[in-house]
Amino acid sequence: MQVTSSESPDRLYAYDLVMADSDRIRRAREIYQAFAAGDREVVERSITDDFTFSSPVDAELDRKGYFERCWPGAGQNQEFEFARLVEAGDEVVVTYEVTHPDGHVGRNTEVLTFSGDKVCRTEVYFGWNVA
């Protein structure tokens, strides 16, 4: 969503970009919250049909492969604490610490690439054990 000033409809102001940023960042948060809750419907409508997912152990999974490989870990009431949510162009860079039900804490960074208001690609970088 792009909001323009009523003063000059052709000119984009800094506060207009902040509004656009917050929509994608809000969408990113929703996806992580839905994953923790096991709410597949929210994730399904938040990613494109041609969505791809890559991580150090999963290269270029398609949408179906993502749900087969990653979704079994959803719905465990993980707690996500966001250290970084930064929008840059069509991407949102997300760094978070996730606390699993067994108390294990990990830290990951993910790059979510958007096409419009949906995520079309996720790149995951992980390996940090925090506690």
C-alpha cells in the first residue's frame, strides 16, 4: 500500500515510506505468529503460489515442499522475539530468537522477499544456539 500526501499526489514523502514499511513488517510478524500457533490458513494466504523456501538444509523448496518439510514444526507455541525487522526494497530482513517449548533458544535471520503484499521467497540463515 502506498499513501501519498494530499499536498502533492505525485510526490512521495518519507512518512509515506514508513506506512508502506509497516504493512510488510506487520505481514512478516503475522506469518511468524501464525507458524507458532499452527494457523496454516494465515500462512497460505500470505505467500504466493510460486513461493520458494531455502535454508542451509533445504534448497529451493516450492510451496508444497515448504509445507511438507517445515509445517510439521508449526503449532508448538514457539515464542518469537524479534531483534530486527528491516524493510529494504521488496525484502524484509527478520532476525529473531525463538524459544521452543523445551526451553531451547535459537537465533535465526531470514530474508522475506515480497511480491505485492505476499511473500514469494524466504531465505533462512540459522545455526546460533543461544541457550
